[in-house]
Amino acid sequence: MRKGEAINPNQKGYTLLSMMIALAAFTMITSIIANAAAAALEKHHYAPLNRKDIWLFFEQIQTEIASGENIHISESSITFTLNNKMINYKLLGTNIIRTVDSQGYEMVLQNIQSLSFQYNGQYNAIEINDTHGRKYQWEVKNMVQ
């Protein structure tokens, strides 16, 4: 527009107000999409495969129990002899700990609500419930009689 020209009311174009309204609408739509995506991903966050530490624990204890001797099971602990050392796994608070010859301890799992061991004559069954209410089960065959 040149100096001295009149403003034409029919002139079309974006104003600052229209830009602010468009930006607000874009921000709201983006926020809704982001929240929907986060909610959809949250459903899969607690899938059992995400607790790879539990499956690693099962593999570790399976190797030890299968070769262990003198296995003694109570409701929430297991004790056995392996290479002339007494190994014990038990639940302490929300952690599963492992001790060797009753000295010190190694924390092997966290965020565990319950731990149970059962022996049915041929297999040692292990059941773990985590603090999110998910249940994990494993069976170990004792190779040493």
C-alpha cells in the first residue's frame, strides 16, 4: 500500500488474528494425537515379554536347579546344593535375592509381589507375580536324583 491510498475493505489476506486461531487449532489437534498415541502404547508397556529379567531369572535358576542336589522347597524359597555350596533363593520385600553359603546376597529380581516354589515329584514349578499383577510360571526338571 502506498502513502495516501485508502484501505480497501475487500482486500483478502491473513491477519495476525487468523494466524493465532490456526496455530491454536493445530496445537490442540497435535496434542490430542500425541495423547492418543501415548495411551495406545501404554497398553503394550506391560506385556510379559517386557519383563525379560524374569525370563533370564528362570533360565539361570533352571540351570542351577537341574544340576543341584538336596533340594528343599518352602512356599517362597528354595535351597539346594550346587558344587558343594548351598544356594538359596527367596523373596525379601519386593526383591528376589540369592545367597551362597548364607553369606551376602545378590538381588536377582525387583518389583515382585509373590514367589512360590512347588515340587510334584519330577518337576520344580516356579511362579512369580510382579507388582503389576502379571503372573509368570516355569517348570524345571531335576536332573540329579
